[in-house]
Amino acid sequence: MDTFDYNAREFRRGRFFYVVEATSEYLVILLVTGSFLARITSELGFSDSLTGIISSFLSCGSLFQLFALLIRKKRVKRITIGMCVLSQLFFMLLYLIPLASLSSQVKTGSFICIIFIAFFVSNVVKPVKINWQMSLVKNGHRGRFTGSKEITSLICGIVFSFVMGYIVDHFGMLKRMNTAFLIFALTIFGLAVLTTLSMVFTIEPEREEVKQEKMTFPESLRKLLNNKNVLLLMCLFSLNSMSQTVATSFLNTYMIKEMAFSQTFIVLLTTVSSVCRIISTIFLGKYADRKSFAAMATLCFALNSASYLICVFAVPENGSIMLLLYYILNGAAMGGIGNAVLNLVFDYVPHTQRSDMIALSHAVSGVMALLATMTAGELVSYIQDSGNTFLGIAVYAQQVTALIGMFLAAFAMTLSVIILKKAFVLQKH
């Protein structure tokens, strides 16, 4: 049982700085992924396939979280700050490489090495950082808190993306892309300073069970794998990751090629999704605190499954309407899925093993998502090479992957209803 005074000044201050840190970290990640990453690789002369390989590699960064199991310190604040500073400084270097007077081969090799190290360090420290910062939030308030934290990050991210996108377009038109990259590097440096100060001013409470229980890595891993609840949670994590990657990995090319959507319309769709995500986060956080995170997960998986079902029927003739509906439902679902699966760990896994559980479950789900996506990629190639037919039926490949994603999300919903609630309600009460 917690003996902390969560209303104490240092706890309230710590929660505030946790939101600041999470938001600044999110803004840095925006600058080193997606279209911003493509800007750097294009400037460095990378091929589309190499950029795609790098992006796929980064999407599997959760595999690196397995190494968090090797961090066995009782007090993690110092090592967390050090590793976060290191990763963000490496992210900053990515935008300085195009400015350096080096050969293209050296730039290419340096970029790949640096981005690998940056994401490796960032992911290794993530589980222990989450466990530390979430220990500042009282049970029964985590739904609203994580919802507010995500809303802050999303709103800042929308504004930030538009501003940084304008900088890219402006200096790109002037043929001065290096100036934009320098601004981006300085922005990451400023965000790194903000992230560091936020963690420095965040308290690290020490629990009695942490003082008393010190397990080695093999002991902790064995105890986790012998816990049926942990195995069920890992199944849920994996189904969630698999459904999302299979259903959405090939959606952008579908919108660009078969749907012939303009970039402006695609941005509009993603903005609508973000707005729906923000709105749903407000209500879902309160719902989780009132009901349970298992109930929240069930609702979100149902919405996600329904969104993928809409994609099954999306074709060029009705694509704009159907995908608008998809983004609305998917945004509403994503407003709670991430928080639900994470907070289930905090509900049902002992404090001393939470960071290990987060690392292990993310790594396992990352592997499963990668395998599922690779399999789906082969299926997409087969359908497209067959003239957009599958089993004798005229169909687009993305309709089939959406159908698979729908079934996986429905399976996750069933698991959360039948197994999670039945297994955990008695334990919780």
C-alpha cells in the first residue's frame, strides 16, 4: 500500500515536470521520424529504399527495450537523465551531418551509426523512466493524468509540426536547406535542455518494497514468465501491435497511389484523427479511473476493430468518405489504447518488476509486429502481382490487410473481456 502524500508539493511539481519532459521528448521524436527524417536522408542522397529500411528499423526500436532488463539499480534517476541527454544530443547531430564538410560515404555511415545509437539509448532507458515518473501518480488518478499528458503532447505536436514544416518549406524554396537544418539542431538542443531540467527537478520516491527486494536479472525474468497475468498482458500487447502494423503499414501508399489523395487532404485526415484522439482522451481517462483500464482497453479495441472494418470497404470510389470515418474512429481508439495497455502493467504487476515487464512486453510485441508486417508485406506483393485479386476475388491488397488487422483487434478485445477482467478483478479487489 502506498504511504506517499501525492498532494505534497514535490509530488505535484514532479507530475508537472513529467508532462513537460514527455512533451519535449515527443517533439524531438517528431523531428527525427516521418517526413522530417526523409528530409535529412534526401539531402544526404539516400535512396527511397534505404530511407524505408531505416524507418522500418526505427519502428522496431521497442526491441532495444530488452536491454533495460540489465538496469538493476534501485535509484534510476541519475542514469535515466544521463542516457536521455546522450540520446537527444545524438538526435541533434543528425541535423549537423549535412552541414559537415565530409564525403557522402562518411556522411551516410555517420548518419546510420548515430541514429542507431540515439534510438538504442532512448529505448533502453524508456521502461525505467516510465516506471519512475508514473510512480508519482496515485492509483485511481492515472487515467486522467496520462490522458492530460497525452493531450498536451498532441496539441504541442500539431502546432510544432506546422511551424517546423513551414521552416522547411521556406528555406527549401530559398535553396537554403542547411539553414533549416541548423535551426532544427538548435531546436533539439533547446528541447534537450528542457528535458534535462524537467527530470532534474522531478523527485524520485523510494518505496519500501524496492528497499527490501533486490532481484537479479535472471530471477526477475523467471518470475515474470511464471506469472500468468504477465503472459496474458504480453499477448494483449502483441495483438495490439500486430493489428496496428498490419492494418496501417501499407495505408499511406494506398491513399497516394490507388486513392490519388492530395498531400493536403492526407494532412487534413491526420489532423482530424489527432483532434478526435484529443477529445476521446479526455473522456477515456475519466472512464478508466471510474471503471478500469481493462474496460477502457475493451472499448478502444472495439473502436479500433470497427475502424479497420471501414477500411475493408474503402475503395477509390468512396475512399475520401470511408477513410475520413476510419480516421475519426481510429483517432478515438488511439486516445486510449496506449494508456490502457501501459496502465494495466501498473495495475497488476508489482512495482519492483514494472520496468522489466514494460521492457519485455514491448520487445515481444515489437518482434511479433515485425513478423506480422513482413508476412503482410509478402501478401501485399502477391495480391498486387496477381492484378489486385485474392482467392479469385477482385480486391486491393490494403483491404485484405485491413481485414486481418480487424480480426486481430477483435481478438484483443475478446482477450480483454474474457481473460483480463476475469483474471484481474479478484486480484484488484
